[in-house]
Amino acid sequence: MRRAHAPGGASSAFALANDVADLVLEFGGSLSGEHGDGLVRGPFMEKMFGTTLYQAFRTVKRAFDPDGLFNPGKIVDTPPLTANLRYGAAYQTADPPTYFDYSELGGMGRGENLAILEINGIGSEAVDAFDPTLSLRQAYGRAFAQQRILFAIGACNRARGFEPTELGEFLARLVQQADLIYRYPASS
């Protein structure tokens, strides 16, 4: 798997995000999520809504916030995805003590063979199959359309050199997640 902090990794990750956005729109999906758009999806808002509506968003934002004090650079006029990356040639990750042994993987902090991956908004939360006005056939049709998006994203990932995760590796990541939760419990 290519890493964002590897040479060319950030531009590769942005190109992948751009391709995924194109696929989502091609299949009739939405780039917006339940957690808002902010910095992550902001660069794609014009692509999703079109230039006219995006310019209207900008006009309304400026009308209510002419000095740009409230959430600057969020949703409209956002910086590029690569603008706020913490990675660089001199970046060093701490290697925290862990409950499980990660020496085979180069340690938890160095993360030589670790990866964190997440797909948001592609599962059941993004499927409007729960609409009671839909027939069973329509509900399944929409659910299968969502799965086609996953397969299209997978094909795009493989074409860019990313490899699917095998079950053993996926289970190892679950153990890593359990370790992180153990080491860094949620604050109450």
C-alpha cells in the first residue's frame, strides 16, 4: 500500500480521492456525509453541486460572514486536500508503548507495515432502502447499487496500485484497534 507521506503519496492520495468522488457522482451518490463537509469534502463541493450553486454558496457565506471569521476555509473556498498534511521528509512518528507486540510489523509508531483504512458513507447509512414507500425490489436495487460503488472503488484502488486487505491482515488490524482503544480510552 502506498503511504501518504511517501514520495508522491499525497498527490496519489488526492488523485484517488478525486477518482472516488467522480465514481460516487457517476453512480448517483452524495459526497456530503452526516458529519459535514468541512476540509475533507470541501474541495469537491463545486464538482458535486455545479458552478452556479457553488457560487451561490460562496455569495451567501460572504453575505453573512464578510470578514470570513466563522469556519474559514470550510465547505467553500477550502484549501487543497494536501495543504494541511503533517507528513513531510522530516516527519517522525512517536512509537508509544502498547499492550500487544508489534515488533514483527516494525512497531506501532513507525507503522512500516500498518495501515488504517476506513470507508465512510458507503454502507447501510448511505442507503435509503429504509424508505417505507419503496417496494422490496426497489430497496434491494438501491442496496445493490451501493455495492456496485464499492466494487468500482476497489477497481480504482487496484488500478492505482493499492491492494485489497486479506482477512488475516484485517483481523490483525482489529487487534491493533483494540490495542489503541485500550491504550487511549475515550475521555468521559
